[in-house]
Amino acid sequence: MNARKIIVQILDNVFKKGAYSNIEINKFLNNKNIDNKDKGLITEVVYGTIKYRKTIDIILGNFVSHISKIDDKVINILRSAIYQMRFLDRVPSYAIVNDAVNLSKQVAPKLSKFVNGVLRNYLRNEDKNYKKGLSQRDSLAYDYSFENWMIDLFFKQYGKENGIKILKGLNSVPNVTVRINPLKGDYDEIFEILVEAGYDVEEGQISPEAIVIKKGSSIEKNSLYNRGFITVQDESAMLVAPLLNLEDNDRVMDLCSAPGTKATHLSEILMNSGEVIACDIYDHKLQLIKENIERLGITNLTTELSDATKTNSKYINSIDKILLDVPCSGLGIIRKKPEIKWNKKSNDLNEIIKIQKNILKNAWNYLKSGGELVYSTCTLNKKENEEILNWFVERNSDCTIEKIFFGNADNIIYNDNGSVTILPNENMDGFFIGKLKKK
């Protein structure tokens, strides 16, 4: 299967079947018959086409009537070809058109002339002003390729200046960041090993445990990863576990744990002392946690199959510290999962808020008096974030919000209630963190 056919197949699976782009890409790229050059092209074109789908569809709307009525595979042939011609310069335009036409002959022979006509028409109008006549909001939708409701949400909640920062940040290409495992090695030693192995690395923006991989081969195939010296984790997520003032004999719970990246961080901070309980609703996801436990050399962590929305009476008033990274709308991680732009609907947000409130209420019952709870999400939506904490504090007299401070980075917002919002950039996901104390 050639590269363009794989690209279109992945796009079809993502747009039509709701598949996750990263999983689909990995599934196809594990094929040993694909060379590295094609792997790079496939990854770039798939992520780029998903990211800029709105922009591309506005352009195609100038040459095609009723995009929604066109065969799925054909529209994805057109989308990926437009993306390559408009955003990349690796392949000449004539070659992109020829490849697209040839592929359309395989998947929809009767539409190959249509594909040829649309793409050649685009080439004749490549410099056209496609924003002409668009409203200010639609112009933003064209520039940054977001649904209008998301633009409205970001601007209304965070203001125009931060709203633009969010749109730009969510379109940025993410660097890979790794967390050092102190059970296996120290920061300077691992940093130096990565440099010697040919990686272009730099220190994290905020976390003292973060190393940013600017350039280099797949870190998950490196022996440092396989031997448990490092864990791939976004730097925003690395800030959560250290906020709990962990002590040697603490009993700690990560209530929504899989794949266990934060739970294993708790174990590393505790240096394998105390007890960490990692819960998740799906058994197959607990297996991922167990694999990480073994890789990292962790001995104080146990897993439990548990539904966080239901009260587990055996834990009432028995936990010292709780990490609560609740299910959320995921609007802060669009730079890694661009399909969220298109598969998330505004009404989805109301349903998830009910779940978040329910989980927080249960977690609070597990916490001992004097205990701490850190609440986090990877979304940018105040209704799932600071408004949840405000709602909870108003209804629970034994709860106070503790103030968090991470320094003066330009992507940190310190909220009025003491919580923190992290705006996305090339090194950090959009994120929210709040800390609660039980009297």
C-alpha cells in the first residue's frame, strides 16, 4: 500500500469511524515495508490534514458544491492533496495531483476526472483570497481551523489575547517531553546520555524533572525508556503529582489512573515508600499501568478495577492524598489529538461536567481529615475547571482551595480562586490544576 493510500485510509478511519489519529498512524507505520521517508510524510500529512480540515474545506467550497455529499474517500483524497500543496513543499504540485488522480481511479474510478478538475482549478487559484467576505469569526475559523463554537468558548472565557494564544498553541507541533525516574538515575546523568546518543534536548520550562526532546529518533525505542529511566509525559501533567505534599508513609490514591503516568510519578516521588492505589474502570487499561510499574521498578503501587463515579465504601476516610485527573473534554490536548476539533460537540461538555462532579464528591469521601486532593484536567473550559472547584467549596464547609504558584511563565494564568490554567504551547498542553485541603 503506497503512502497516499495509507493517508486516505487513516483519514477515513478518523473522520468517518471516530478513530484516534495517533493510534491509526502507529497501526499503519508498524508495517516494516514502509520506509522512513514515507513514514514521515504520512505522519505529517495525516496530522496536518486533520488539523487544518476547516481551512481546507473552506478552500474546497470554492470549487465544489455540497462537500458532505462527496464520497468520503474522494473528499479525503482532495483534502490531503490541498494540504500538501498549500502547507508543504516537499513534493511538487503536479506530482501531488497525479498521485491523487491515480488513487481516485482505484477507489472511485468515475470521479477521477472530478478530482483532477478540482485540484487543477485550485492550482489556477492558489493565490486567491479565500477569506474575502467572511465575518471576523469565520476569518479566525479559516486562519486557525477551529469550529466556531470552540473559538467562541475560548474568547468568551479567556479573552481575545489569550484566546489567540490558545488557538496558536493548539495548532503548534508538540515536542516530546520525558520525566526522569529518580529510582533509576539522576537528571544530569540522563540528560548527558541523551545528548551523547544524538538527541537535541533542553530543560523543561517549569518542571525540574522534564527533558524536552527537540529532535531525535523515537524515544520509546531507546534503551533508557525500555529500562525505565524515563517516562514520556507532557510537562503540564508533570506538575500535578508534586503538588501533593507526599510523606513516606502516605496512603495515596489516583482515582482515574490509566495509563498510570501520574500514579507512577507519585511512586517515584515517594521513592517506593508508602502506598499508591491506581484505579481505573477498564481492566485492559490497568494492564498498561502494570506494564509501567514493571518497567519503572516500582514496588509500592497496586491497581484496582473501580468505577470512580460509584462510591467504594472500603476507602471512606482512609486516604491521605488523592490525585484526581478527571475525564474531560480534552480541549487542551488538540495539538496531539487534532480530531478533537471535529468529533467534540458543544453539548458533550454538559454531560462530562456531571461525571466530574460525581467523581469529586466520591473522592472527597475517601480523604482523611487534613488530607489533600489535587484536581486536574487537560481541557480549557472554566465550567470543567475552576467553576467545578467553586461549586464544590460552596457546598462543603470542610474544603478550602490552596493557592498554587509555578513561577512567571507567560503561558500560566493564576485564577482568582488559587487554581492555575496552563495555556498550550509547543512544549506544554493546555491544562488546569487546583488543590483542595480537607479541614
